Amino acid sequence: MRITLDHLRRYAVARSLFKPTTLGRAIGKLGFVQADPIRAPARAQDLTLRHRVEGYRAGDLERLYPKLALEEDFFVNYGYLPRAHHQLMHPRTARTVWTAARAAQAAAVLAFIRERGTVHPREVDAHFAHGKVTNWFGGSSNASTQLLDVMHYRGMLRVARRDGGTRIYAARQAVPEPGEASNSPDTDTASARMDALVDLTVRKYAPLPASTLGQLVSHLRGGAPQWTAQRGAALARAKQRLGHARIAGTDWYWPAAERPNSIGWQPDEGVRLLTPFDPIVWDRRRFEIFWDWAYRFEAYTPAAKRKLGYYALPLLWHERVIGWGNVAAADGVLRCSFGYAGGRAPREAAFRRGLEAELARVRTFLGMPG
């Protein structure tokens, strides 16, 4: 059967919204969960997982993280991934070389953390008094916090847990000391790891237009900077092994073992509010192809220029994203407003029932009274 755009849309929704399971299994199926600190009405990682984890409540990932074989790290963006996937990117060779003074500073911090087991960034700052630095946003941050971030990225530290959203760090075992060279895998092993990392991105976001596949492979320079030069070859290999079709002038890719036109890919009839970082809506190119309107994330857009809202949640019904909702929890009340791509809400009673059921699920997820 010829694959159509309708097949791809149903496939994209149904494969991502799999039957809810345990937290560990859900993250394993997704391969990676993007994190974001904004709460509107909860963090992106929680909003993503609530659709895919049975009985999930806001904050469960942070609470259960120390008991699970997970790591926080940068992949194609920052978030949570199974430890086995995390190991594919390490040992990671940073893109900049430390000065001898910086390496000595990091060595002192690493010894401090090893002595204590786990540390809060303010403990490091209090002990070393590193001072202030200008952060990426042009503001001022503690230099200790920035150093810890870099040490984490380089694989010297891991996030042991979070305390009120703040990373609590521990020393990673068996890593090179600051300033030492790491032993990189041989060429064949590096290529195999790159292929596995590409496959992880495809499994998370499929089906992918060719342009998005290329974009994600490019983003791997953040997770595996030591293999930046191999990205072109990895992309070429992926296009050979992945499932593929050209539809309406666009080349699409997906895992080779899956058939987008299978009758098994059937989205349910529920209504769902999705985070802007949900895999169903993350790719804005694909979003417009599938649903014929432009969704924009406007949290960092000046209020006067926003069209959808500060943290508009895409509104999915069946296999279509038909609009968006802005949802806030205050004083035990869930306050909501909605907009629709077609100008008004669907008139069907099934939609109204579905939206009411979704808002009830949101209240339960947030621990609010029904």
C-alpha cells in the first residue's frame, strides 16, 4: 500500500502515545526526555511523561530519579536518558582546552566532591569563593555553578539528584583527571556509537522529514563533540538503513522495522494538552505539514508580541492538533483559556467530554482537588 501523509500523521501520533507504562520503561521507549525549567503548569519533562506513565504525578521524575538507571545530560538537547544511552556519548572530548589554572581549579573541586560524596553548588561556592561570571543570558552567575556545569558536561560529574530543582552533584567513577587525555574509542566503535545515537533520535521523533533528520544529526555535536567530523557519514548511513518514502515532494525517514501504513497505528479518541517539547510537536516543520498551521513557543517573546500565549500547550484530538491551551494552577484552581486553529472549538459533544476528561487528568497530575 502506498504511504500517504495521512498514514504518517496517524503513525506519528500513535507510535509516540504508546500504552502508559512504568517510568523507567517509558523513558526507555522514548529513548530521551527533554527537560525545561519553566512550570506552566508543570515542567516539560513532567508534562511529557504524564501521557506515557501510568499514574504519573508532577515531580515523580525528580523524586524517583536516584532509584532509576537514568542520567541527566546533553544529547540533542538537555534532558534525561537511560544510562546505557548516556554511555554512548562518553568519554566526551570537550570542544575547548582548559588552561593549566582552570584544570587545577577543576581538580580541586573534584577532590572536594569526592570527599563529601554529593554537593549542592552553594557548598562549592562557599568553600572556594570563585566569584561571579557573566552567564549565557548576559546576567551574573556564580562561577562555581558554571564550573560545575562544565565538569558535568565533560563527564567528570553526574547529577545524583535534585533539591528543589537544583542539581546535586557527585563525582563520576573512572574518569580522567582534569587536564588528562581520555581514551577515545577506535574508528569502528565510534561509527557504531554514532549510528546508535542517530537511531535514538529517529526512534524518538519519527517520522522525520529529511531536513529535520539532518538538523538532529547536526545537534549531536553537542552530545558527542568528539565525533563532529563523522556527522556527515553517519547521516549518509542512516539514510541507507532507515525506512524511507518521498511524499508530496518531501523525503521522510523512520525506523526500518516499522510500517507507517500499518492499520495498527490508530490514535485513540482522547483530547490531550501537550508540552511544546513533546515529540509529537517538537518538529515545527513537520507540525505545519501535518496540521497546516504554525505553532510557536512564545515564553521568551515579549508579551505584546505573543499570539498564542506565554506557554501555549498544543491541543491534540484524535490525530490532529486543533489548537492550544494556556493552563495555570493558582490557589487550588485550574485556570484555562483556549484558542483554535479553525477559529472555534469543535462542536461535537465527544470533544467537550474529552476536554473535560483531560482537564480532570491535569488536576490529578498536579495534585489538585477534582
